[in-house]
Amino acid sequence: MLMKGRTEQERSDRVEDTATDDAGRPGSSERRHAGEHGSVQEQTMMEQVLAPENLRAAWRRVQANAGAPGLDGMSVEAFPAFGRQHWPRIRSALMAGAYRPAPVRRVCIPKPDGTLRPLGVPTVLDRLIQQALAQVLTPLFESGFSAHSYGFRAGRNAHQAVREVEACWQEGRRYQRG
């Protein structure tokens, strides 16, 4: 079954049509099972993303946000039945690098000053995949950010940035051009 909103090009980009060559790929079965008694020695990043516990946590976040449907019209409530039916194919496409996200539905939200703010609404499936990816990637990059960086980071917001600037001002700290 195909998702609504997919183009003919996307329809032909199915996992069954894509030959994959895992030879030499990090995490290929030869490397993962090369230890004693076939024990797993490493897990690829995509395997971490698609691990059941990571997906369950991602789904809880997507459910909690209860966002609007994307272009396919699927609601958060309708997604579990779709996911159960189509997950093996979706997972295979993700592992093969053949998955393509659906186009984003564009809506405009009114701002207090009367202007409109454009907003993109991904499908529930794409939100789930994005959240699962973020949960694996964020810890890898978080330590590299400055302690003074507040934009788009968990547990940080613009109000904290303003308070930090105000505290620096009260301390007499100023930036002077050299």
C-alpha cells in the first residue's frame, strides 16, 4: 500500500527495487557477528535509531505533541495501525538508505502583529523518524556546543538567554570592538 501524497517517482523507489551491497559497510553482519559464538560486537547508528526502545520513546514524544496531520492526512491516532502494517518495509528502506520523507504540508499561523508565520507540518511517520534520529544524534553533538548557546537545545530557551545577558550587564561586562 502506498501513502497518499507520494509521487510516481517516490512510488517506484521501493526497497524491493533497490539492490543493496552491505559488503564492507560498518555494522555489516560479517563484522557484527565476527566474535565468539556470533555475539554482537557493534551496532550501527541506524540500528540504534531503529532499536525498539528508541522507537517507543520517540513514539511517546510524537503522541504527546499530538500535532496536526501532514500531507497524507494521517492523524497521530490513526498511525499505530498503519505502522504495524507497514513497519517492516519502512525499516528496510531506512536501513538501505532508500527511505524518502514525504513532502511537508505548509500552513501559515497568524502572529500577534497580523503577519503570518509559515510552518511546515511533516507526516506522523516522518515526525517519528525525526524524533528517533534526534534521540540518538543529540547526545553525540550536545557536548560540542558552547555553554552559552541557547538556540534549539533541550532544556534551554530564549528567556534563559535574556536572563544571562541581563546578568552579564549587571556585572558590568560589555563587549568592546577592538
